[in-house]
Amino acid sequence: MPKDLRNRATTLTTSDGVHLSALVLGDGPDGVLLDHEQGYSICSFLDIGRQLAKRGYHVVIPEYRNHGASEHLAQNKHIVRDAQAGLAELRRVGAKRVFLGGASCGGTTAAVAGVDTPLPVVGLLMMSSPARCLGADAVPAVRRLKVPTLLVVSPGDMDGAVEKQVREVYAASAAPRKELVIDKSGFHGTDMIKKAGASGAALQKRVIAFVADSYDAAR
């Protein structure tokens, strides 16, 4: 954890009693949930989280069970509850609406958790997110989340297997405004931003602009 953010670290408790580490950045009524990839950590979305907080958004980045400083268990099921805990924290700290974001399984769980949150949802970002992951199924979720939706995937990710699932999610989405970005970097999830040089920087700007545009459309 960067020293300047240690005072923004907190602990969340899920509905099944699991303790998660999390970062809460920024403040205000416009919330953003950022769920990281399996096998990654809070740091996946740290740069984007900082940028969004500087722009006036209230950002929560939870860390999955069995990852980083979060509680470690014998099994890794029920990760949707980790996303739900992040949404509950946003509501607790004063967010009145939320943009859902995530990478890989994080995007899948963000979509599923967002269906039942009492916070009005303004938009959805899924980066390299499979249609189904550890019991979470994004297909019925995106049929109900009729909000601006941005899906990003690299065609080289797992020899095209991830793109196939992302396209399934895109086809199922009922969003009037939905975008499918085919990223040529070959990377997975937030690595498309963090490891892809100039194209990654451009993608980060596009993601941040999409959050802003989604909020503008909801006002």
C-alpha cells in the first residue's frame, strides 16, 4: 500500500462474515466500484482509482477474499459477496449512485452484484471479463443493467477464449448504449492499461472519460 493512501485503507465484512481489505478514495455522492482480477490485488485499479478520486468521484476498491491482506479461506466461493460488500461500503460512506467497474472476474462480479444494489447504477465497465466466473453469471445481469456499458478485451487473451465470452456478454447486454473495444495489446484485464505503453495510457483515458460520460447521461 502506498504510504500516502494508508489512511484510506479500511476493512469490510461480507454477508458471510469474511473480512476484506479495501481502499476508499475521494468523497461525494458519485460512487465508483472497482473490482480487481482473480490473482491480482487492490493495486490493479490504483491508478484509475486515484484519477477518478481527483475528478470528484467516491471510489471503493475491495480486495477479494484469498487475495492480498484480505482474509484467507479454504475455498474461494461466494466472491460476489465481496463485490456486494464494496457496494455496501460506498453506500455507507455517502454515495448516492454508482458506476460498476471490474477486470476479469471482477467485472463479472461487479455486474452481478450491481443488479441488487439499492444504489442507482449509472454505468458498467468490464475488462476481459468472462461471462461466468466462480458461480457468478454476468449474462442475466447485463440483461437487467440497462446502463451505458463498456466492454474491453484483447483478441489474443487465452488464444481467443476470453474474447468469445466477452462477445457473449456484449450480445446479451440490454444497454441502449454499449461499446465493445478490441484492444490489440494481447494483455488481460488491467494489464491492457498498465503494460501496454501508449495504447494503455489511451485506454485509461477512455475508461475515465466513460465514467464521466455515464454520470453526465444519468443527470
